[in-house]
Amino acid sequence: MAVTDSDQVLRVNPIACHAHGLCAELLPELVDLDEWGYPVLAGGVRGTVPAPLVPQAKAAVAACPTLALRLTYPGRVS
Amino acid sequence: MLNRPAQPSPAWTSPPLAPTTGPRLLAGWVETARPADLAAHIARYGPLPAVGPELIATVHAAGLRGRGGAWFPTGTKLTAVAAGRRRAVVVGNGAEGEPASHKDHALLTVAPHLVLDGMVLAATAVGADEAILCVHRGDPLAVTVRAAIGQRAGDPVPVRLVETPVRFVASEESALVNFLNTGEARPTDRPPRAYERGVRGRPTLVDNVETLANVALIARYGADWFRATGTPDAPGTMLVTVGGAVVRPGVREMPLGTTVATALGVGGGLAEPAGAVLVGGFGGTWLPLPAANDARLAPGELPLGVGILLALPARACGLATTTRIMRYLAGESAMQCGPCMFGLAAIVGDLEALTMGGPTLDRLRHRLGMVNGRGACAHPNGAVRLAASALTAFADDVAAHAAGRPCAGVGVESGIRVPAGGMGLGWR
Amino acid sequence: MNQPIMWYASRATGLIALVLFTVAVVFGVLENGRFTSTRWPRFVVAAVHRNVSLLAVAFLAVHIGTSIIDPFAGIGWLDAIIPFGSIYHPFWLGLGAVATDLTVAIMVTSLMRPRVNARLWRAVHWTSYACWPLAVIHGIGTGPADFQLGWVMVLNGACVLAVIVALGWRVGVTHPDTEARAAGGPQC
């Protein structure tokens, strides 16, 4: 069954990220942690979020203690 | 007060046309072996041309690409900065953070007025009211550049000199802007890019000094002249620091598209048999010799980076040399992003073990993939590029090391000088 | 107005608010110290901290409201936010007003978090370490009679102990990321 992609992508601000790891807890489908505890986003640095996961992605963005995770549109990402 | 004579200067009626072959930026140096003061500069190239925003179209047509390592089309960057709503700022990047590169230093020493002309021209083209030239703190170059600035009068936008900390990433675009804004020369996360919001929130043009010097020539001689040498995709000449195991190391000017073999020949040829050549400096790419001899130095055809060509003696160990460079790069991390701070250190550990004959190759490969692209700036990417290219270029040697048989070249002096760098140095 | 009910409601909601704020502080400390276990993942600790804080503010609002409505002590609306002007225990009540002001600042900056400057949010949030002790002292000072009751003393003691234990745990916690950034990089 095909899953439609939303237009939005997840982005990490690597300087703000302090490896708290809440994003990986709330969005394990798209976020993995490397051996040092920092998030690796599925689909690389500009991974698109499938439409059904957008609410979870928003929860992960809100949960980040340092606001390092962002849900944004690809056009806005330089 | 504009530098625009009411009558044509008595010495000539139009600026002398620079030859389409031969050196362009280093023409004065090659001919006279002396740095050009303002009088010599004007005698050779003519006074500052009176051009404004129309220069941007000329630079576009000329196909000039940035010589700071990214080879980004300069016309596009100028257009983006000029399109900003607020008054722009021009930053000339002469803070050559790459230890293996000496081209910016050489250019600023022998032809500072070409760079300064370029900065002023870029400023009037994009509507900037501020032009800042950055060089390393404590470098004697600052004295000569300050003197050159002092010789000038009547620039529509006066250039001021700022001295930056001597760190590898301090000359990165966002780090320079951050230094000018906050006094801390560490990269920042993007967006926004400098051309959108840079120095004091204004659209900022950050260009390498060699790029700006080329702008100064394009303003005088036009796009067609500029395209008379180089390649169609990357026209013009480039300054290359040729070093390592060559007879006459130094900074040379050559057309883009020159082959590696020709470039090494310009440096006097190899001093001894060489196994590989490092293109682009410490964050660059190893290419095995003699296979790379016919490779052309052009951004589309090679991972060119900054104009640097270092020959590694065949009797030295490429893996050991890479490990030494990686140790320096890890120490020069701005320590802001987890994958860079921890990843590079771990990669260095794996490389050290591998160099001594340990079985860390698989974990090293995995970590290279894990670290690439996950920092705020491109510093970890360059380090990964260097290490990954070493694993390819020195594949046979790497296999031997991984099997517990390190080569005899580990202790041999590579001729590539790697500074200590790193811990303890500041960012301010 | 039925005097005793308002009065009792004020005292009761005050105590409940104190317990809730204590839980909020403890969970905030746990979150900051990156506490995690199989039954308490990070996002749960964070959610409890946030939700209990909001519940505590709700009880604080009732506590303040009933104190003002009740005519016995003559506490006015302004006394809730401007300290040391009340007729009733001006100093001890005033501490409560200060704590309320800080609580409002913390709550507002946190609810508007993405739009608030990061350093400002952090600075305001740190005042919670002043805010909570003020609430405890306010409670003891404004209710000297209540404090004679054994269970009230035990409740206050338990709250103070909980925060001290949490802080004691927190001080002993380190994380490689924090250490690396403080040292300017991992010591490799």
C-alpha cells in the first residue's frame, strides 16, 4: 500500500542538538541515533516526512528540549 | 569622490589589454618580481573602472566561479546579494585557513590592489556601503595590506581590514560573518545564508580574494577576454599552491583545465617518484599517480576544492600522512556539533590503529558514512572526503595495513607539513 | 460568602499547589539530568513536567482566587502580584506574590517557547530555583497555625526532601555532550 509523502521535511540544527534523544523516542520510524546519541534522519539531511507521520513529527519537534528539530518545507531550507 | 578622470589620463587613452595567454593576476610579479604598489598597479591595469550594477551581468557572462573552494558562480552570488532589501556588505576572504594553501597570501602580497579594486567594484555593483577584508591575525601580511589600503584615495566604498583568529574553520563563510558580528569565529547553522542575512543582518557577499581580483580584471577587459582561457564551464585562470615532492614548490597561476601532470611540471616536476597527489588541500581528495596525470584541474572534472596540488613521495605512507592530517582536522573542529566533535575524534582513533596495523577498517568506513553531512558546516565533510579518498587511492596499502602488515613508509617524512593546531587555541 | 469554606479552600489548594509544584520541580530536574528508564522514557518525564506544571498553575489560580474572595483576611487582587502591600501577613504573603510573578513569567515564556529568545527562556526558567523555595516559605509563614498540625509539617518536609534528593542526584550526573562543549571539545 503506497504511503503518500507530505511536503515537509525534518531538519536538525546540529549546533543546538545536545543528544537528548526525545526525537528518536517519539519518531522511531524516521529518527535513529548514532553511536554518540545524535539523531540520524531517514532520507538523509532533507528527509521527507510521510503524511501519516506528520502529527508524530510535530510532537517530536515540540518535545526537543533545545528546539533543535524543525519541520519545514524544502524551499525554505538553504 | 569617484576615481573618474574628467580627461583621459595622458599616459594612455584606454587601459592596456591584458594578454589572453599567460599570467593575469600574477602578471606584474612574473614580470618585475616585485609586489605592485598603487602606481605600478595603475600603470599595468589602468585605474579603477567606473562601473556600477551592470558589472553583475558582465561577471555572469564571463562565467567566473568562486576560487574559495566551492566554485560557485560569482554572478549568481552577486545577483542574490544585490536583490536583498537592506544595504549590502562585501567581505573579502583572505583569511586562508587551509595550512597547505598559500595562494591568497601570495596574491595579497604581490597584487593587493587587484583584490582591493575587486572589493570596491563588487561593493558598488551590489549596492554595499561597507567593504571588509579579512586576513589572519598576527600575519605580517596585515601590515603590507594596510599600507596598500593607505595608498588609495577616493574609493567609492573604502575597504577596512579586519584580522581574524588563525583557525582552520575561521575562514568559512558563516564563521567569518559570525566573527564580524559577535567576535567568535565559529560557523553557524544555515539558514539564513550570508547572502540573505549576514553582517549585522544585512545581505553579505563573502568572496575569496582571488575571485575578487578576477572581478577587477573582468571589469576592465570584459567577459569575452575572461573566457579566452580556461574551460567553457570554468573559464579563466586559477592560482595553485604546488607543493610536496616537487622541485620548485610555490604558488603558480595556470588556466583552468590544466592537467595534473602539466601543473606538477610548472612546479619544476616531481623531485622523486610520487605515488599520489592531494588535490584541494587538507579537506580534499587523494588521486593516485600516474593514473591522475591526465586529470584536468577543473571543478566539473575533479573534486577540485581550493587550488592546491601536493605530491606524496612513493616511499612515504599515504595512510600515515592522512592520519596526521585527520588529527589536525579533528583538533580544528569548532566543537559545536556532536557528529563532528565525537565522530572525527573516533575516526582518527580508527586511522591510528589502522596505520599501526589494526583491524579497524570496517568500523572506520561505517563511521565515515555516519559523520558525513551531519555538521552545521562542511568541515566534517572535507575530513571524510580526505579519509575516504585515502582508502581508495591507497587501497593496496590499506589492505596490507588492515591485515596487520603496516608498510615501511609509516615513519618516512611525507614532505606535507601538518601544523599542530587544535586544543587550547581560541575562537576570538 | 460562607467564610470558613473560602478560607479552607484557600489553604487546601495552597497545599495542593505546593505538592504539584514540588513534583514539577522534581521532574524538571530529572529531565534536565537526562533521567531515563524503561518505564520512564525521556518524553514521558518531559510530558509529566509540563502537564503537572500547568495543573499546579491551575490550583495556584484557585488558591489565589479563594484568598481574595474570602473577606476575612482582606487580601486584594493586587496583593497577589504586587508583594508586601497586604494587610494580612504582608511579608510572608508578599513572598507568595513574588513566587506568583515568577511562575507567570516561566509559564508564559514556556508556552511561547519557539518564539522566545533561547537565552531569555533559559534565564527565566532558572528562576524556578528561587520560585519554589519562596512558595514553601510563603506557605509556612502565612499559616503558622496550620504548621502546628503534624501532617502539614510532614507534607512540607516531604516536599523539601524530594527536591533535595533530586538536586543531589542531578549534581552527580554528567553527559559527554555537556562535558565536550564545556571543554571546547572531547579530550581525545
